[in-house]
Amino acid sequence: MATRPFLWQLSRQECLAGIPLWGECPLCADRTSLDDYCRFCDGIVERVYYASGGIHDWQRYRSKSLATLDWGWLGDEAAAALQAYVNHLPEHIQHGRGLLLMGGVGSGKTHIGVGLGLLALAHGYSAYATTFGELLLAIRSSFDSPSGRSEADLMATVCDADLLLLDDLGMEKPSAWAIDRLAYLVNERYSQQHATVVTSNFHPARMAHQWGERVVSRLLGTCTIISVAHVADYRLVEQQGAGGRQAAGSRG
């Protein structure tokens, strides 16, 4: 297999095929076909894929990866900071160091988060994606459906993933019940040294006002903050004509 200079150039298909894992296998290191790797590597890839949870189930982002991200759109500073994080993603995951992606609607935050999750899978780590609102809804639904997944099971899924994408944090109503669930999630992942990628439309100060300074401080204490607040909403650009659609078409 040809050596790739940058991890963010891996396509979605290559991530789910576990490409970075092949280099450690003497039978697969020089292979180029995604369908041509040994039984041992095949077993790793199968386990990784099925541990991916929401990452590969999000249909709106089924074609997205870091390879399809419009890096130029992000601007030099944000792109450089993100690429620096990606370059050492396995190390960051091992030490529980995550990201806070802060910016407006349509700035590519979720696209980036999904791409990071896919790359985590490519390295053999488990990854999961959810909005906090979806998690809260699933927990409430479990109260009315004893035969389904319990709250403990749902929380274990998001607490134990090596990399968690917690998308659009801050959009939910910060009730005492919701704050208690977020505090539990943050504390569990903090104590287990699991990395969390948070996306939000809000500044950390507003998040702290909504969810409590202690919870947000602990969450952000292990996160590098990357702001994409300067990035225009690509959905609006698409409406300005073919030129805008072409420029924004690779982003989500």
C-alpha cells in the first residue's frame, strides 16, 4: 500500500476498511485493494465497523469524511489547528484529549466530527456520535419501554466509547434533569480518560451559564478549542448560484 502523507486524506471507505491498521501486518502492509487483506485484519475491521454506532448510521453524512472536507473554506488558522490534532489522533484518544468545535450553523462542525470518528475507527478505536438531545430523548423513551435499552445501557454506550462526538451541545433546555445527565457523562468520560469531540453554536461562557461552570470546565479542560465562527453558512452560499454550490458542495 502506498504511504499516505496525511491521515485526513483517508476516504470514508478506507477508514472503515481499517487502512492504518494494515501497516502493522506483514501480510497486508503493501496491499492496495480494500478487499484484499488477511483474515486477522479482516476480523479487526469487522469488530471496528460494528462498534461504530452512530458514526456510520447518520445518513445525512454517509458520504462525508475528512477527505471530503473543504479545508480552504475553514481558513488557514482553523485548518492548521485541526490538522495538527488529526496528525496525532491516536495519541490524543489514548490520553483522553478531545476538541471543542465552536461556530455557527453550516460551518462544517458536524462534518469534521464525523470525519474524526471515522479516522478513530480506522485506527481500531471505538467511536460513537449523538446529539445530547437525542441521548436525552432515548433515555426518556427507555422509561416507557422496559423491554428496550435501559438508561444504564444507553449511558454506558456513550461513556465507554473511545471517541464520542457530542454534537450541537447547548441546543437543549438545561433542566436540572438534563444537567444531571450531562454531569454524569462528562465525569465518567473524564475519569476514564476518554476523548470527546463537542460541537456547539455557543461560546464556552454561554455553555457554562446554561450547564454549570463545573461541568463545562471539566469538559473543556481536556479539549482543544477550534473556532470556525468566521465560516459562512454554506447552505446560504448554495442559494447564490452555481458558483456557490460548487464551492460548498463537498461540505456538510
